[in-house]
Amino acid sequence: MAESVEGELDRLMVLSRDSSKAARRRLFENMSGLFLAEDERLSEQERAHISDILSKLVNEVETSVRRTLSERLAASGKAPHELVRLLANDSIEVARPLLFQSRLLIEPDLMEIIESRSKEHLLVVAERNDINSQLSDMLIEFGDEDVIEGLIKNGDAEISREAMAFLVEESKRIDRFQEPL
């Protein structure tokens, strides 16, 4: 057992010295695999180190690798918050699984994403099943008609009385709001 851990560490050290894209991808995949697979055996300090390394490597690997990690982290309840935030602010292709599913994205994270990211990010956030009235208000404020329609079609979203009154008024002007309301 100790030999396999030492061998794994040696391989990771060799990969860390190689700056080629392929080596960076393998290092990133190995580190994320180690992080997710060794969840019970890693100390908090080891988890923090791996999280730091992954955060530094994330911009050096291609989209498909980041997307795969995002999908794996979206279902994990113990993923590092900073890494989840970083990937949730990535391209929509990478961010989608986390924006839709991850409970590790907390309200301030989602608020920042609503304020600063693309329409596609907002559309996915509007589909979450844990949208509270404050997030709904922000989606209405920062989103366009598509985002608002997605929000009002989300039966789990909480919408404040004031926002609902606004949306009912808007539905007189925007036909596609009428049916979901």
C-alpha cells in the first residue's frame, strides 16, 4: 500500500515538472481523481493542498477536462468551494453542471454569477430548484425575457409578491409570460 502511494506521488512529481499540455492534463486528471477517490483517507491539509494545485492547473487544461471535473464535482458534497466557484465562472460548457446542481454554490456565489456572467449562465441558474426570492429578483433585474421565462417556468423558484406583480404586469406586454404565470 505504501509503495503504491509512493509510486503515485513519484508519478505526480514527474508530471508536475513537465509543462506540456498532455502532462498538465494528466496531472490535473490524476490530482482530481485522487481528490475525489481518496475522500475518506485524505486529511484536511492534504485536501487543501490538492485543491490549491487543482485551482492553479484549471486554466492550463482544455475545456473537456474541466467539464468532466465539473460534472464530477457537481454531484460531490465535499468538493473544495474555491474550485467549484472557479469552474462555475468558467465557460458555460464547463459551468453548466455546477450551476444547475451543486449545493456548494452558496447565495453570494450565485449572486456574483448573475451579476457578471453570460445570459447562458443566468438561464442555467434560473433552472435550479433552490432559487429563493432574492435570487429571483436578481434574475429578473439582470436577465432578459428568456431568463425571466425560464425562471417563471421553474416551479421550485420562490418569487416575491412584488416581483410577481411586476411579472404579471409585464405579461400584458410579453405574451410568452402569460401561460407559465
